[in-house]
Amino acid sequence: MKISEILNNNKVTVSFEVFPPKEWAKIDDTKAIITELSKDRPAWMSVTYGAAGTTSGYTTEIANAVKNLGITPLSHLTCINSSREKVNSVLDELEKNGIENILALRGDIPQGFEGGAGQDFHNAYELIAEIKKRNKFCIGGACYPEIHPESKNRVEDIAHLKEKVDVGLDFITTQMFFDNEALYNFREMCAIKEINVPIVAGIMPITNARQIKRSIELSNCSIPKKFERIMDRFGDNPDAMKQAGIVYATEQIIDLMANGVNNIHIYTMNKPDVAHRIMEGLSAIINE
Ligand code: FAD
């Protein structure tokens, strides 16, 4: 099923993100994880794409396994490190496997990357245009409530987002954020700029204080005082931090839903127990 059809239903959706293994030998472990995650019946499950593109087959394999569990798969695809030929070979594979949804991304620029003449893709909008040519896929893209780390300012960031949406996105999924005000401001900005596709809010449950340090370095997102205090108090106690992280993410989602944000994407970090406990905390809310 196309995610655009799911989003058109006007219902609350909670979807999950998973990542494939780094080595083929662990593919069955990841399949066991998604089987566990599927028990919470997410609206769809997205599968990330290794930045270098060398494990693209793993993404397709896991997306296929998601499909076989009766859950709609969303396959991520990056382009910065890929040729047009490589991208089209992945699109052929996805089509062959009946995978209808792609999250089209540029990918992070690898250290020492030179690009230059002969580079087929520079930004996500070019990949979106390439996928769009086939007229087969529902296409999502990434967005950044607290602006992409490479953008000089919000004006530039939102103009580039508008450009890629206009090329052919059906929905956008946000980078994680911990302060819902960032999402509400971003939503208003999108409305002003007539970015009218559904915005799926990405929520990362932080269950390990070390993990958040790395996440912040990579993502540009701010940490509210409330969450900083939780980390100061419980950061050294793994069980307490996990419980507090799950409750914080659950409260964040409830506040989003109370403010009319109906589409939530949980960055599960391949932890079915964490995703399950959040879903338990939302059970009556999702089925309201
Ligand atoms: P773009 O939309 O191309 O934007 C990147 C930067 O370029 C921005 O600063 C933008 O303002 C600027 N820009 C855009 N268009 C132009 C233009 N025409 N001229 C000049 N500047 C421009 N990474 C992975 O490797 N694998 C994954 O599976 C993956 N999944 C992700 C899922 C989500 C929901 C998100 C939010 C991110 C994900 N990422 C993933 C990370 C993503 O690849 C990086 O954030 C990357 O740096 C930007 O990708 P993008 O598609 O947003 O790029």
C-alpha cells in the first residue's frame, strides 16, 4: 500500500523506523527484531539505507521482510555517493519486490568527499526527480524543525524544502526533536510557505544518556531544560534512564496529538521493548 493512501485516511498513525544490520550474517537477527516490532501493528515500517550504499541489498531484504509480515514498508534511499545507474538498479529491485514507498534522501556528505564533474546527484531534489520519472512510487523526504546543520538560516532551509516538495514529495518526516515548540513553529512556517504535504513527526526515545550526546552532535536539535534535568538525575542509572526516556517520548507524543499532529514516526533504534512500552502508553489515545 502507498503511504499517501494511509495518510489520506485522516486517522492517527504511528510508524516505526528500523535499521538493517551492517553484516549479512546478522540479517536474521534483524528479521527477528522486526517480527517483534510488527506485533504493535505500526502504520508502516521504514528501513534506513547505509550511507555508502554498499548495503543497499540489506535495506531491500529487510523492507521485503516487513512486507511479508503484512506491514507497509518504506525503503530509505540516499544519493550523494551514488551514480544514476546505481540508483536505478536499486529502484528496479524495489519495483521487482513490490515495494511502493521510498524516503528519498541526499545522505550525509562523507568525510573527504570531493564530488565534482560526473557527480550525478548533489541534493535530494535531484533524486526525487529521478524516482518521479517512473511514476510508480510514493515518495517521502526529510525535514528539519530546527534546520539542517548545513543551512545558513531558516529562510534558506525552508526554501530548499519547498523546492524538493514541489519536485514530487507525498509527505515529509522530521528529524528528531525534543521540544514540541520546534515542531509547532516549523508547521506554521510550512503553512506560510504553502508546503502542504503531511508532516510526520519523528520521535526518538532516549534511553541511554550517552546516545543523546552523539545524537545532538549529529542533528542540531536542542534539549529542553526538563529533559536535561532528567539526564542529569538518571543518566548513570540505565534502568531509570530507560524508563524516563520512554515516559518522556510518550508524553511528547501525547502533547503532539493534543495539538493536532496525527502522524508520528518512532525511531525505534531496533528496540522492540521500548517501542512496545510507548505504544502501551498510547493505546487508548491511538484508538480514540
Ligand atoms: P537535502 O534535502 O539535499 O538537504 C541537505 C542540505 O542541502 C540542507 O542544508 C539543504 O538546505 C541544502 N540544499 C537542498 N537543496 C539545495 C540546493 N538546491 N542548493 C543548495 N543547497 C541545497 N541518512 C542516511 O544515510 N540513511 C538514511 O536512511 C537516513 N534516513 C533519514 C531519515 C530522516 C527522517 C531524516 C530526517 C534523515 C535521514 N538521514 C539518513 C540523514 C540525511 O541523509 C542527512 O540529514 C543529510 O545530511 C541530508 O539529507 P536530505 O535528504 O535532507 O538532503
